[in-house]
Amino acid sequence: MSKTKVDFSALEQYLPAGSLEHVLTFIHEHKIQLTITRNRSSVLGDYRHAHEGKGHRISVNGDLNKYSFLVTLLHEIAHLITFEKHKRNAQPHGIEWKTNFGQILALFIDKNLFPDDIRHALISSINNPAASSCSDVKLLRALKKYDARQEDIFFVEQLPLGQLFAIKGNRIFERGEKIRKRFKCKEIATGKWYLFSPVSEVKKAG
């Protein structure tokens, strides 16, 4: 895993226009060591609390689009503030974190830094933010619109019923019916059924 400690003069390239000053206010106030990580498939960001002489440390994936980067960074700052207020007496994504994240989001939403679709998705979730933007389908769908999309990558919800698709590791599935909020898909090699988020990114197969 490759990380780069951020030169704050270069941080602006990762952020939406107009947001740098507001982000730096949090970074300086809480003495955050911010690190940009090139590639992590398992997480978008991470927070480590201050201990043993080390300050608060936050890392964010540098390959995110600017709006996803900012939302992820604010997510991790909410963890920091929750730890400062409650130490280990709060659940990682419990009511305390939700309250802090919602308050931080509200500050940035009021600055008109987001496109309307992302702004509306954030407003919808502000009173009960998801533990991850990846688990908030409405927000993830809005954020993904601003990715540098590859032409051969599709959301599961964009595929027709019965379409074969591949995920990482070259596992092949057949898209089935939508079950409540997810799609039931059969793995061809094993015949087992799995549930996929509507905005899981896959490649067509067959």
C-alpha cells in the first residue's frame, strides 16, 4: 500500500473548488496528519486516533473523484471528533458519529460546493448517515457520476435480466431479479446465489 503525506499546498487538486479553506480549518484545528493512499479496494478512508505522541491520522484514497474525496475526508473527520468527545465510549458508526458527521456535512452543504444531485443525496442522508457512502445507494449513484468512468464498466442495475457479468477475480454471474433493494445473481461456476448492490461495478461477460 503506497501512501504520500500531503503537502497542503497540493491538497487543492483533490478537492472541489472552494472547499480547501474550510478543510484546512479542520486540519489545523485538530492537528490532523493527512495521508493520500494510491489504491485500496477495501476502504476509501481511515482514521487513527492520537496516541503515544502521534497526532490524529487520516488517510483517503487519492483515486477518488473530488466530491467522493471530500465526503470521505469529512466522514473520517467525524470519527476524529467523535473520539475527541467520547473516547472509546461510542460505537464506530453509532448515534454520536452520525450526529457529528451530519453537522459537518451541513456546514459544507451550506457552502454550495456540491452539484445538485450530490447535494440532494447528502441532504436526504444528513439525519441518518450511512456507515459508508458505498452503502448509501442514492449517494453512491450520484458520486459515481463524476468518476472517470471506463466504457466497459457497468452498474448491476444497468444490466438486462439474464446478462452474464464478471467481477474481480473473474467470477462470472448471471443477473437475476431485484429482491427489495438488491439484485439476486447466480454464480455460474457454483450455482450459488448472491445479492448485489444496484451500483456494484461489473463487466459484461459472454
